[in-house]
Amino acid sequence: MALQGVILDVDGTLVLSNDAHAEAWVEAFKDFGYEIKFDQVRPLIGMGSDQVVPKLVPELSAEEGKGKEISAHRKKLIVNKYAPNVTPANGTRQLVERMRDDGLRLMIATSAKSEELSVLLKSAQVDDLLDEATTSNDAESSKPAPDIVEAALSKLNMPPDSVVMIGDTPYDIQSANAAGVDVIAFRCGGFDDTQLSEAIAIYDDPADLLAQYEHSPLANRKR
């Protein structure tokens, strides 16, 4: 079926924010008396708080009690302190413009909360180009569960084989594949090729995909 739409992850894909998210988690846990190291949380970035909190402190839940407070505190840190200072991935705006010019419908699918997303899109310098999104607010479980990608497909009203997702973490790939969607992966999120091996193609960043656009899965309209 011809490619009709592209589902876009944000963190690590359009904006170089994965380290900032890890730092926000470290600070949030520290403010509640927990010592979590950057190297503990960094590999988990790409998952939502519902997944991250119990993986770091098994007795906590992001849905209630102290875990919920830590998660809410982290969100405030991202919105007010970290996200405004992150930079776009190389070529982000140009790639989004190219896909739009190609007639592809674009839909964001992120584990971030909707309040975080608006700040992150401003930092990515594409807030004026992307106006359709699914966030963790639209899903019961965040990535690597398929819920957010399934919600994106529902909003697009397109079958999975007419859509591709662009992401940067193994959790994007797990989530999308479970929903029947292929993934193009970027290395700029900090994960290596072995972790991204289930993607149909891997590029350094948006600029790299744009440079090879005509030979990429995005140009193969008869997928």
C-alpha cells in the first residue's frame, strides 16, 4: 500500500532532549530523597513515567503516592528548566517540511505529557508545522506498549501498512511493531545500531535521512 502518513516520536528524534529527561529524573528523585544515577535512568528514556518509576524504585508507582509526586515534579522540571534549553536534532525542520510538501500526513506519538510536548516542539522549532499529536494522555500504557501508536493510527484513520514511524529508541520500535507499523530509526537519541536493529532503516539524524530521502522508505510510495 502507498505510504500515506508518518508517525513521529519527539524526544531524541526531533529534539536532542534525551539527556535532559534523564537529568530531570535524577533531580526529581533526589528532591524526594532517592539517589538515582544518570546512567541508571538514561537507558530508560523513551519510556513513559508509568514504566520508568517502578523500574528505578520497584516499590513506587507513577500513578499514586510518592511515585506520582516524583513524576509530577519531573514534569515541572522539564517544562520550566530543561526543555527550553534543548536544541533541535540536525535537519529537523527541513525534514518535516519535506515530508509535508510530499503530501504525507504527520502525527506525533510521544510518551511525553501534552504540557511537555508544546515546550519540546518549540525547542525543536517545528511547533508551527506539527499540530496533530497523541501523547501519554491518550494512552493507558506508554511505550514500549503499543497504545500510543495505536492511538496515532486511530487519529490518522489509516491502516498500519500505509504508515511508517520515525523514532530513536528500541521502545519506539517495540511499540510501533506491536501495532503493525514499521520504524525508521535515528542514532541521535543515543542508542546504538544493535538496539535499533528491528528498524527497517537507520540514519544518523533528520539531516541524514533528508540527504538520502529519494532512496529511503519515505520515497518508496508503493510500500
